[in-house]
Amino acid sequence: MPKAHLAQHKVSPGRLKNQAKAIGPDVLAWVTHQLTTKAHPEQAYRVCLGALGLTRQYSAERLNQACRRANRHKLFRLQQLKNILTSHLDQLPEETTVHSTLPQSHENIRGPHSFH
């Protein structure tokens, strides 16, 4: 059997999860989502291997941060993960939601009498 075919037989969901866990918890969550949303886990192998292979270009910390952002925004395509890394979105600070209340009495706010 050719070597490429033998390598394909060595890939399993458990092995992918172990590699992802070694990189970081957010990478593990991203890979687990890939494996569980497909009808057959084998359909997610190439995407998972592609994401894990990004450690050749980027540090494990950056990949983990990118997966955190991708998980939060429900971005589960490999290209979206690559875009986060290439545009350095993983290095931006965490987004915080600001809930500000607007003043209800202000000189520029018209009351109900101004509307028909």
C-alpha cells in the first residue's frame, strides 16, 4: 500500500483531539466541533489536519487565540481561521460589550407631542 494511504489509516478522531489538546483548549474545541458536526468524522479529517498544520506557520499560542475567536463567532471554516491569523485578529484584545444607557431627558430629544 502507498505511504500516503498508510498515513490516512493512522488518522483517527482520538489522535486529532490529542494533537489539538497539546496545542490548546480552544483548538480542541474547534477540532471537536468539526468532528461532531459532520455525518461521518472522516469528512472532517482534512480540515482538522489543515488547522493543526497551521502550527508550522504560527505559534501554538496564536493558533489557540485564533480558535478562541473563531469559536466565539461561530467561524468553523479553515479559510476563516487562516484569515484571523493572517490579519492578526487573534492579537487584538478581547471584545467587551458596552451597555450604555442614553439620557432620556435632553434638550435635543423631542417628546411625543412632536409626532402625529
